[in-house]
Amino acid sequence: MNYNRSHILIVEDNRDHWFIIESALKDRLPDVEPVLAINGEEARTYLQNCLDSRANLPKIILLDLYLPTREQGWQLLRELKKEGSPFVQVPVVILSFSKDTNDIAEVYNYGATAYLVKPTDYNSWLKYFETLRQYWWDTVTLPGDRL
């Protein structure tokens, strides 16, 4: 397991969703620090601070697609995944209530790692974060992981 000093950046503008996400994360990934950014600017500032202080980048970024507008989430995704970005290797998982096939296809074109429709109840969030833990923390080796 590679939990050592790992954190996860959640870019979510809805405080109710954050409360549920934070609670489920603490239950399923108690050794991982969740960090909230309520908009793209806070996310950029946090990530730049990680670079400036030579701190570990988040192991994964969970990005709400609509922050609250569509363009804000899309713009952040494009910036994170553009060629030459220092964050291009950090997995970005899109979280959205949208099931629009055009949204889904477009985020993959911009470099998203995965697209997940937000669960609608707490037990589904718990199951989601259990799966996330098993895959991203217990199975996958990412750049920067200390083996």
C-alpha cells in the first residue's frame, strides 16, 4: 500500500456533496488526506503551492465537471492536461451527474483519466471510494510513488 503522505484533491463547489465525499473518504481511505478546492482558482493555487514547496502532488484529482458552470470545470481539465503541464501525469477523474455522451467523449479528448457519474446515496459513495482505494492506492503505481 502506498498511503504514505498521500492526499487527494477534490474540486467540488457544492458543500453538501463535499460533506458526503469527505465522510466517505475518511471511512474508506482514513490515511489519505482529502483537500477541497471549491473552484478552479483554488485548485490551481493548491497545486502550484505543492510545486513551490516541493510537496507531493495529489495522488489523484476528483474534478466536478460543472463548477458551477460547465466552462470552469472544462477549463481546469484542459490546463491540467495540456502538453508541458507539471500536472499532466496526475490522474484526473471527472465526477458529474451528467450522463451526456458528448460530455463523456469530450473529457476523454481533453485527457481525463476516467469519468464517473456521481452516486446518489451514501452507501454508493462508500462503495465508490472502496473501489477507488483498491485501484488507485493498492494496485496502480503512479509517477512519484515511493516503492
